[in-house]
Amino acid sequence: MAPVLQAAGLGTGGSSGLTLNPVAQRALSRGASTLSTPMSPPPAFGSIVTVLSIDGGGVRGVIPGTILAFLEEKLQELDGPGARIADYFDVIAGTSTGGLVTAMLTAPSPDDKNRPIFAAKDINDFYLKHCPNIFPSCGGGPLGLFKKIMTGPKYDGKYLHSVIRDLLGETKVSDALKNIIIPTFDIKLLQPTIFSKYDAMNDVSKDALLSDVCISTSAAPTYLPGHQFETKDKDGETRPFNLIDGGVAANNPTLLAMNDVTKQILLGNQDFFPIKPADYGKFMVLSLGTGSAKVEEKFDAVQCSRWGLLGWLYNKGATPIIDSFSQASSDLVDIHASVLFQALQSEKSYLRIQDDELTGDTSSVDVSTAENLNRLVDVGKALLKKPACKVNVETGKNEPDGNRGTNEKELIHFAKMLVDERRARLKKKGSSTL
């Protein structure tokens, strides 16, 4: 028994029959748990799994769009003007508006099938150009809006569908330049349906048009209509999909991306050799939120205790039930990932950039006036100057991390690590062909 206790950081002796050995005592003096995960050696460049995750949030996709433009600019300063986000991440995951950004970053350009259709700096131009038509202003005031959402979705989705089909054409999930993860929810089967490049390459029925996947993951309940389409399996049998917004399943798809890598390792995918399953100490994760209005504290238990169905669906210009489940989903994933990386003593390998202080129209998913869209650009720029945060596992709130600098500084550090990782891989690849 004693060796087992000692291995766990414990020893025997003393009046209680149990004392801490010197290693455990030093751990406690540092504020660490005696049973904490031991710190593994930093992974060598050339064997780091790089993950980018982008939340859902409608027009607030402008915020991660601004962050990504800054990151790509830093990558270009190190690696040349041709550098693109997709060159540096093994997996890019996105939900709803984040799924559309994922597609823009990874779908091949018609002019060069080896390069993405968009540079990161072009994402916000897309939002500023198209959002006013995707989410047109609804006339009739609050009463007219209430009547509209009682008889169907707030928007018909026709313009969004047209723009996405024009943008992505016949591109399929398997055509993406990197592995992508885009969650949706099948309203008929009442279960998540996750689309990824790896799945699409092994199951033809999951190799849907990327446009269908993007339309589906964006089909937010009450805002946009659900989307139905079909594919064929390997035997030619029809597979139907009846899909709505991926935010119902995973508004923050960070863990989906990490789990997909683990699945590929278990299946023997050589892209991740020699990393072992759940070897998260070798992961580098950038998770981008789209902001929230937590600071407003709009409602309380006394108010919501008086609500019926309609009150939960529409209240003071908000949709409390949808806001609640989407924010809960995002925060729980952030808490899980943050605790995981802290336990691995790899906090600096996980960076979550989120603004919980949005107010007024900036916290909306569909206010698409030029003024609000430009304000969201300013929110993203201001967020770069704010201190990097980590979640308080007790309160769930993001708080400044005293061991890190600003988000801007941390992204510059991330860019350097991403470039070093890519160069190490290219060097290995070059050596293996000699």
C-alpha cells in the first residue's frame, strides 16, 4: 500500500498514520493539489496539434472576423503575404456564423484549388456587405415583429441561401483545405449531426455540399428556417437531413474539434502520429467567442418566474430561452477546456478570446445596420487591447489572467508558435523526401 500512496504524492507515518512526502509538500506550498496532473515536457515543434474554434452569434461574427484578420496579418509578417489562416491549423471548427467563417477560411478558391477562397481580412467586408440583406429591418414596430415571429421565422433566409450557394458553389465538405468541424442539429432525429472533412472522406453520405452545411448550421430557431437536403450513401441509398442551427448542440465547438482529433488518432490517422489519444498537452487551441451581454444582467428569477412560452421566446427585444442555451453551451465548453489545460499546466496553449460586456444592439445577433456592424468591428479592435482572460471555474466569468498580456500580445505569441510549428513540419517533410 505504501508505494501506491507514495506514487500519489503521499507517505505513511505520524500520529494520523498519513503524512505528505516532500514532493507533495512542495506542491502544496505552490498551491497545487497533491493529486494534480504532472506537468509533461513541452511538445517539440513539428508535433503540436493546432485547433481554431469559432462560436456562433449571427452578425457578431464580425468580432472573430476582426481577431482573425489581426492574426493573419501577424502570420504574414513572419511568413510572407501569401500566408493564410488555413495554412497553420490542423482543425478549424465553427458553429452557425462561425461555420460560415470556417467555410470562408478553408473552401478552395475557384482560381487556385490549393488556396482558400477568402483571406481573413475579407471576412468583415463580406459581413458588412451582406448582413443588411440577410437580416433586413422588420417594419411594424414591436407588435409587427411579434406577429411575424408567431407565424414563422423572423427572416425567410432566401438571401442568405443565395449568397452562400454563390460563394461555395459545388464545393463539398471533403474539398476543404483542412479538416473542418461544423455542427448542426437534426430536428427530426433529435440528435446532433456533425460534419467534418474526415467523416466525409470515409462516409460519402456525410460528404454534403458545404453550402448545405453552412445554411443548416446557421438556421437559428425563430430567426431562420430549418434546412432539408439529401445525400446518397455508398450503396446509392438516400440519406435525408432535417437540420437546424448547430448552436443547439455546440455553440462553442472547441471540444468537438479536440474530440475529432482524438477519434482520428484512435483510428490510426498518420496525420497525428506520434501523438497519443487525449494527449492534450500537445494541443494548441485558439477559441474565439462572439461576445455576450452578461454585463447587462437583463433578467432575474423573479421576472422569468412570471413568463410563459411567449415570454421565454421574446422579451425586451431578446430571446431569453435561445440566449440561455447558447451561452450555457459556450461557457460550459470554455470551463471544461480551461480546467483541462490548467490541470495539464499548459494554460498558455489555450487562448479563449471573448467579450462579456456587450450592450444594446451590439449584443444582438441580427441588428445589421451599418452603424452596428461598424461598432462590432470596433468591439473586436478594442478586444485586442484588453488583457487576456481565463475563466473563473467557480463563477464561470472570464477574468484577466495576471500571467498573460493583452489579447494582441498573446496572438502575436500564437502566430510565432504557429509559424514555428509549420516550419518544423515542412523541414521534416523535406528531410523524409531526401
